[in-house]
Amino acid sequence: MPTPAPDRRTPFSDAELAEFRTLIEAKRQHALDEIEVMRARLRDEREAGGDTAYSLHMADAGSDAAERERMYQMIGRQQTFVGHLDRALRRIENRTYGLCRATGQPIAKERLMAVPHTETSIEAKRAEQKRR
């Protein structure tokens, strides 16, 4: 008969979880707003004819292409960040928020206030970095 999984419950009160939820939702909204601004900028450049290489000097066309690529990378990073925030919100919902995925031990509240989407304690993070 398999051993039941340990009851992994958050070390935080409902009030603290609400505080973390507010912080995470604000960060999430800010990231989504930034994504929309970057997408709008790309759309504006495309509509303004930014893709017409014939009217630009080759160096200008190269700079524009590099800027577009950089913008797409920034959008991708922000989308990844939103995914991390979404996972943190799910952990709040299922009451596992604030537990280190590596050790199962509580993550310090100060760390979560600084990096609310983290899944590891500072000790686990340091140990992971030493192994690299």
C-alpha cells in the first residue's frame, strides 16, 4: 500500500496569503501592461512601414531588425514571468504557497515579499547554485 503524501500546507495565515495575492496580482497586471505596450509598439512600427528595407540604409534596417528581435525577447520574458506568477497564485489557492519545492520547508516571508513567485528557499537556491 503506497504511503500517503504528506499534508503540505502553507505556513501563512489567510491574511498573509491575501497580502501575497495582492502583491502577485499587481506584479502580474504590471507585466501584462508592459507586454501590451511592447506589442503596440511593434504593431505601430509595422503599420508605419518599418519593414520596408528598400527605403532605409542597410545599417538602419539591421538596427530595426535587432530592435524588433530584442522586443520579442522581452515579451517572451514577461510572458514567462506571468506564468511564474500564475503558478504562485495557484499555490495560494491550493494552500501550498510558501513551501520550498526542494526541501518542503517554509520559505522566509522576507524572500517571498522580494520574489513572490519563488518556489525555493534561499538555502535551497544556494545549494542549487553550488551544484552548478
